[in-house]
Amino acid sequence: MNSDTRRGRPALGESMGGRLPLGPIVLGLACLLLSCDAPNDRVIHPTFPDGGMLKSADELPAASGARLRGLYQVTAAGARFGDTVAVQGTRDWVSILAAANTAYAAMKAGCIDNGHKLVLEGYWRYAHRTDTGLIRLFVDPPEAASALCAGASLPADAAPLRLSGAVGIDRDLPGEPAAFSFQEPLRVDPDHHTFVLAHRGGCRTSDDCGASENSAEVIRIAESLGALGVEVDVRVTADGVPILYHDDEFTPRLTRGEYCHGSVEEFTFAHVRALCTLKYGERVPTLDEALAAALRDTTLRGVWLDIKSASAIVPAVHVASRYNAEAATLGRAFVVVAGLGDSDLVDAWVQQGAGAFGVPCLAEESEHDVRRAGCLVWAPRWTLGPMAAQVAAMQGEGRSVAFWTLDEVEFINMFLRDSTPNAFLTNRPGLVFQRFQLLGAAHPAGVEP
Amino acid sequence: MKRLAAVCVVTALSTLALRASAQEPTRALEADLHLGWARQIAPSVDHTYETWSRNGGIAAHGGLVLRSRYFLSPFLDMGYVQLYSSDEEKDVGPPLGTLKSQNSLSAWSLVGGPAVDIGRVRLRAGMGVYRLQVRSTVLGATITPTELDLGYLVTLGVTLWRSERWKLGLETRAFLISEAETGAVSLGVCGGWDTVRW
């Protein structure tokens, strides 16, 4: 009997009706502590063993990718891709973009058999889940494939395009039939209308589309997801270097690094480089590096800079103006737009005279902000509703309207049905691309490059 | 062999604890002090660029426990733990090239929760705020950013010696700072003093 029982205080074991299970508690806590050291469950997009058929293929001429564009009927693999998909072809990618399962396929194209066969290889993915696998398709009819491989237009008398082949699951080689038949050209021309803006450079880190959010790497793959432009977040370091990063603090949510903790604005750029990498190992890019990637390594049509603080406005538009000038020199359809997320930033924009840099601006909060800052884009949050009259009024003044951030098919459908937006900012660019083609229309825009 | 040693240590400590379990008063406001050595256990550290490193360092904590007639005794604990220190040399590419850095990471804490005494063994579990403190020097510039997060603490202590108001023992602590995904354990001596008893 111990002192507690002598004094009338029940011993712990008695009060609990047994001994306290210390062992399991300590073990459980140890597991809890160690579990945070477990590797991230990344989605690894599979690749073909030994490089697949593309390894020995000739490159598809740059202009030919766009000739594959169109709305296609799904004739096999409908359970994955639904009834109708949009096919988007760019200089570097051919993508199948579906509404069903938020599915998309990102493929590279190559010519084999002396340019008589055109093969597409890559991976498919459900954007809102982790399902993925390989996909390999061939372009038919053969005369169309030969023409595309030669860089020529499609023969007028050729049968409609057909993409046929198979998909696999995870790393398994494709074995499940997949086929898509051309129905009609795209209804909203992606060469003239920037109607899909991908959030955080392409996707959020939590979506894991193949690279960390706000990285140069995710900007380089944004087109394959269906994006025509990207939105990135801009902050400035203690020594005035504009970098891409969303949160106000470096934390393990978005970064790696033993010492990568604390306010972004306390870090010098050298400290950022020395101490931090993004979640999947990429560098935290400067705005300069990010815009260089967007302009030179992709055919994206624009970048929306979500400027996070007043101190970042001038450094950001200084860099942006250089890239807008370079795009004009190159004859490239590309524009960088400075985004002002609230009225305080609009005040700062006006006070700092940032408009003098010639970079178009975008205001999110109200039409009044758009007008007083002389912005060309209004970007209201989607929770305010479709606001058809206000959208039309803005467009009547020669401005564009881009809603943020729409990811759900029901709401995308509603906004396209009830309003006339120029674009959506989204975490599901493939879904928005496909919906815009089926339900949307091209509208006058203030900042199309 | 290690298991046998661990069993011996636990048995010896238990014997001491039971022998010392005699005259603890029911109610008291007890001031505690813990001084030990900490080791970071999470996250795993990338050693690629290190030219020198030290995992862990001093752990110092002080606090109050209100012992009552009920088996849960509330406690408040403040502490400081050195988590990791290293010198690194990393090629970050142009325009900065190779950067040398001297870095350290530590944590300050303020945690509250219940304590349970079983004879001379005390188990505590609590939650509170942790402030991670970075100190880093690169290219002659030193920064000291901090990150404030929620964290969880568990301690297991055993009293080996006790007098009327004083006691001395060993204590092991483990904490996890949730959003920072940082955790550490420490082992050290602990002392207690009944400042007020009734």
C-alpha cells in the first residue's frame, strides 16, 4: 500500500480499474513522432521502360501538334474519359482533356516508320485523385499521320482523325483499349483566347501534377494539363528579390530544408537558395526565372502575377515589363499581368505609380478598384456568383473578366451557362478547357496578347 | 544485449522509485526543472551539403505542477531545446555560386496539460505553442526568422531521491511540433520543489 492509499487518495491503478497502459501510450507517441518522418506519398507519373517508342522516333514538326486539336468522341475507354474529350496540341505536348473523372492525358508525339506512323506516348491521370497510368496512341488514318509528320496540312480528302491505342494502370504497359474519333474543331480557339489559367503555376503542391506549385518546373508542364496561362504568387525577399511563393512563411507544407522556417520577407535571396527547396526538390524560383521559363520554354499566352505585398509591386512589375518587351520583340503572343488582390494593394499600386511600367493590371476585389487603377482585368472570386450584368459591363468597357478559383464541374457549367467570363483560374485546367469548348464562347477581352 | 541492459536499468529505477515512495503530500504547488540533452528525431536531415553538424544540444525546461487529491495534476511548462546545428557548403548555381552557411535551429515552448503520478513515476502529456528559431549566416548576413506552431509534449519521469520538499530524478521528454513536422527527444535530470503545500 502506498502513501496515496493511506491518505485516502485512490491509487491510480485502482481509480482506473487497472494499471495505466503506459507501454502502449509511449509506443503510440513514439510512432506519432516518427510518422512525421515518413516520405511523402507522391504520385509518380509512369514512364515507358527504355523510353518507349518515342526513344527512336523523329520529332513531330512544331506546327503539327495544333492540327490534332478538336473535340473527339470517346469510342473506347469511355469509363475513364467520358463521352467527349478536347484534344489540345501545342509545340511540345498533345493532351486529352476530359470532364469525366477530371481525367487528362499528357503525351509527347513522335514519327516512326520513316514518317509514316505518328505515335503519342505519355501518361494519363485523374487530376483530383492519384490514379495514373501509361497511354500510347497512334494517329489514323495513315495518310494523315504522314502529312503531320511531314509538317503539312491534313489532306482534305482524308478520313476524320482517329487516335487509337491503349492505356495501362500504374506502371503496367498499356493493355486496355482506348480510342478517340474526331468530331469537330475546337469551338474557342486557344491560339486567340486565354480562357484557362492554371493556379499556382500549373497545380497546387497538394495536387501533385508532377512538380511543386510556383516552380519553374510546373510552369513548363502547365500546357500539358490544359493551361493557356498561369497564375503565380509573388513575394519579395529581405534584399528585394521577387520570388515565387504563396504563403507568408516558409513551412514544411510547401518547402524542404532543416532551416527553412519563418517569414519569407526575413530571408535574403542567398538564404532562400542556401536553406530552402520546394516540396518536391525544386529551387524556389525568382520571378525572373519563372517568366523566362514561361516565355522561352512554353507556348503559354500569359502569366498572372498574384502580388502578395505592397513591397513586391515595383520589383515585380520591373521584371514583368522586361518580359512583356521581350515577348513583343520575339513576336510572341505573351503578356504578364500584375494582379492586385485587395484594395490596399490597389492603393499601393496607385501611390507607387506602378502603372508607369506599362504592365497591365488585374484587380480582384471590386469593379471600382479595376477602374481607379486603370486595370484591364477584373478577377472576382467565384463565390460572388456569375454576376452576368457586371461581367457584361466590364467587357463593354474593353476589359476581361476571369473568375477564381473554379474546380467543380457543376459550378463551371453554371458560370458558363449564366455568364460570359473570358477565363477561369482553376486547379483543374483540363476540366475547364473541355467545359469551355462544350459550353463556353469567345468574348471580347482586354488583355489578349 | 541492449534489451537486457534496458531491462536492468528499468528494474533498478523502479526499485529506487518504490523504495522512495513514502511521504508525498496530497496537495502542493511544485516547481520543476529539467536539464538534459536533446536529439532531433524528425524530420530526417539531408547531410549532402554539410561540412559539420551536430544533432541536438541542451534541453532546459522549467514549470509548475499543481498536485491535488485528484489523479490528474495540471502543469505548465516552459522550455528551450537546441535541435540541430550545421555548417553547409552548397552550389546553388548562378548568380550566387557556392554558398557557405552556418546554421542552427532551436525551439522555445510553452505547454500545458495534465500530469499523472503513479508512485514515483510521473507521466505528463500536454499541448501548447512552440516557437522554432532559426539562426543562419550566409554571405556575412545573419537572419533569425521564427515559426510559431502548435506542438505536443509527453514526458516520463521517475523520482530517485526525495526529501521533505525536494526531489530529484530522471526524465525523458518527447515533443512534436505539428506544422513544422519537427520532433525531438531529450533525457536528463529533473528536480522538484514544493513551493507551497497544504
